[in-house]
Amino acid sequence: MTFRVLVVEDMQVLYDLMLQTFEKSFSMEKFEFTNVKSIPAALDALEQDWDAILMDYYLGVPFGERQGLSFEHGADLITYRRTLEKDDPQKKKAYIIGISGSELRNQEMVAAGAAAHFLKLDDTGLTGALAALEKC
């Protein structure tokens, strides 16, 4: 079985760092990664089923709109995903990990529905957050 992971991260170097950290902790054959780099692309991707989502807080512009709502950062996107899951009982509940350079923003993503979080460029934080994936 393949574990589908959506990585919402606009900076290629940080996406590459996450993949390197995954490679140190997991057998990569089990995982399929998809990277989106903007809020509009994330809104489309979030409508699909994912086992896990790594969500950056700040994705820059353009912001996104859907169903009359405005989306400006990762916490908004997490709220959107959790709403989709609540409204559609067939939608898989994704394990969401928030990513930010600020603990305050990470807490905002947890309040929006992230199960875990870590600070950007903190390999140990990412490793700890990913450890929970083994239980999924």
C-alpha cells in the first residue's frame, strides 16, 4: 500500500530538505509525494484524498478563494481541509503536520486542525512529527 503525502511548500530547498529527512527515517518505496507551491494549487489538491499533509504556514501570493471564502495562509487551508472531511464522510481524514518559522503560527495551525507541527529548518522537529506517521 502506498502512503500518499501532500507537501504544501513554496520553497524548493525546504521541500528537498523534507524529502531528505523522510529518506533518513522511512523506506521511500512506501510513499508517494506531491508538492504544491501556492494557495490556489493547494485548494485543488486538498480536495483529493491524502494520508498525510505537510502544510507550510506562509505561501506568499496569490491568495485563494473558494466557495466565497478567502484563504491567506496554511491555517486557513487546514480549516478548509477539515471542513471537507466533516462535510463528506467518505473523505479520508488526513494526518496534518503544520510547518512554520514561528511557534505562534504553528499553534494557529494546531487550532485549525493540524495533528502535529514543527519549526522550519528543525530536522529533529520534523523527525518527531513524522514518527507519528508510523502509527497511521
